[in-house]
Amino acid sequence: MPAVRTGASRSHCRDEINMLPMIDILLVLLIMFMIRPKALRQDVHLPPPTPSSPTPASTVQLVLEVTENGYLVNAQPVPDTALEGFLRAAFRHREVKLLFIRARPDVPYRDVIEAVDRARGAGIRLIAYMPGP
């Protein structure tokens, strides 16, 4: 009597990723990029650097600092009642209306939100928050 095997014979399938097709594709891509036609290449012509000139006042960034005693714009105190008018005048001739806001750690969050609302009321749409000192 022949010996009987227990269990059915199973095919020897491996659960592995076949790396050969992926390596072939990467090799073809590498060769294509190495010998690509010169027509696809573009030369970049940059203008010569211009000597730096003094920064005009309209490009100096403004930082609105919210403190427990009021507002500071670039370390200059601004009265609470005149904040919107000051910001409107400061941003009147600027192309990019970007205002940075910084709050001291002991300032309540509602005061920062009120400053943002007042800046938006002055026509500033781009507001960036800076970490406190």
C-alpha cells in the first residue's frame, strides 16, 4: 500500500512583491531622462542683479502687537480709538495689504480677535499671526 500524505498538496505561492518589473520601469525612466532631447531643455536668462536701494516705507512690514495696555504698531503706541484709522492710512498706498499680529501671553484671546476684526474693518485681508515674545 502506498503511503498516504496527510493534507492536500499546495502550490508554492509566495506573498512577496515582485521587484523585477518595478526595477525595469525605473531603469527605463532613468535612461529616458538621461538622453532626453535637447529640444525639451530651456535656458533661463536672468537679469543682472540690481544694486540694493534703501527700502521704501511702503515695503516695511507692519506688526500690530496686542498688549494688556493697548496696541503697538511697529513698537509705536496707537490709541484704541484710532486703530482702524491708523491702519487704513498705513495701508492706503500698499499693494500687498499684509499685517502681522503678535499678542503677549497674558492678553485674552478675545482681545486678539477684536484686533483682527478691527484690522479687517480697515480693509486688511491678509493677516499673519506671529508667536508672542
